[in-house]
Amino acid sequence: MLNRRILRIKAFKAIYSFTENQSASLKDLEAQLDRSLESTRDLYLFMLCSVGPISREARARLEAARSKFNPSEEERNPNFKFADNLIAPALEEDPDFQKITQKKKLSWDQYDVLLRNLYDSIRSKDYFKEYLAAGPNTLKDDAALWVRIFEEEFVDNDDLADILEDLSIWWNDDLAYSLTWCCRTVESLGRGKPWNLPPLFMSDMDSTGEKESDHAFVVKLLRTAYSNYDKYISMISEITPKWDRSRICSTDLSLIVCGLAEAEAFGNIAPKVTINEFVEISKFYSTPESRAFVNGILDKLIKK
């Protein structure tokens, strides 16, 4: 499930926490890394759990409108196509999905306000109106609708962001990636395949067993960065004499340290790839000037 970009980000965050608090031990950082890795898959499960509650919210709204004292013609004869979509029961009746989500206590029961707002947003969209007008339910069409919902309704949702922040310190940054996997899952369900828990690492999805272990990669990256942290900081200081250590932001230092660790630990990865990966990460986690700074320092030090 987790690709190399996500693994680099997880390792960088662990080293960043060490940069901020150097009393942390390697054992502490490895424990933090393990929690953050598993949290991405937990968020995927939590977001996938929204399918049933949103579907039930739709049904409740339609039933309430039909029970009004003087309902309109449309309210007397509502379109239950979305409420009866085939993806919701495919998940809610799957014993493996129910077992793991109950074990992890993942539930949307207390987020009724968010569910109402999500359904209001969904039913206002043209893609939803086109779906309702397209005829009877098919598994393929229902899956395509949920892909649109996962793509368009959850990202940049402030109410959801607040909930995710309360539930886990790891979740907000992982939302977009987790939603991508939700889309893959409903597409698979739309082809009639049963739900399966994705392996935590992309390398575990390689049936040949020939791909290098992603878990070994991220652990080695973290251990190399931690063990050589002081050496890498000294290397950075040597080529930035005009920069006081306190003037280089912790984010940039952590990115450079991780880039140097990868270059040292993985000779099979082209330096250009390593530099590009950490420059890309800097765009999301550091200052506007960081891209050029991280790129320049890594390029010089890796060559040296």
C-alpha cells in the first residue's frame, strides 16, 4: 500500500522530531515510525467506513421527506438509487472488513453533522444528478460514483480535517493518499471482487517476491540518518559557513540528513532520484526557498 515517497516522508518526519528533541532514542523513533506507517492504512479503513453511513443518511432524508404532512410529488416518489447503491452492502456485509474496522474501533456514528453536510454537497453536484438519471443500479456505475465522491468531497473539507486531527496526529497529511486507495478499492468492488485488506507495503504486493522489502528500506533509512546525524550536520556546516545552525530551519536540516542517509545506505538508487525525492517533499513541508536550498546542499554533499 505505502509507496517509497510515503516511506521517505515517514522517515523524514521521524528525523524531524529528533532534530527538535535530540533526547529521543532510536527505539523511540522506530516506534514512532511503525505507528505512522500503520496509521495511513487505518485512515484508509476509516474513510472507507463512510460509505455505509452516507448511504444511510440519504435513505433517512428520503424517508423523512416522504413522511411530511404535505409532500411534493418528487418527495412522495423518491429516487432511492443512491440509498440502495451496491457498494455499501458489499463493504458492510463483508465479514473481514467488519472484523478489522470493529477491532480498530473505526466508526462514523458520532459525526452526523459532517455526514449531513457531505450528503448535501454530494446531491448538489452534476455528477450525482447524472447518476440518478442513468437508470437502475449497476455495480460498475455505483463504484464509479463512489470514486467521484472520494475524489471530490473529502479533500479540503475543513470539518473533516478537524475530526481527523482529533482522531490521530498522523492523519491529515495522509488523507489524499488514503483516498486514492479508497478509489482503488471501490473500483475493485465494482468489478465484482471481494474486499481484501491491502498489504502495508507495496513490495508485499509483489507476488514474485523479487522486489526489495519496503519495510527494510524505510527502517534502514531511519537508522542510517539517526546513526550519522552528527556527521551529516557537520558536513552541512562545512559547506554553509555563512549559515548559523540556528538559522537553518529544522525541516530543511531533516530533509538533507535523510537525503544523505539514503545516498549512503542505498548505492543502487541513483543520486539524482534521491535528490529529486527530497526536493519534492520540501515543497510540501518547508519554506518556498527550501527547494533550491535542499537541492543545492544535497547535490554538493552527495558529489563530495
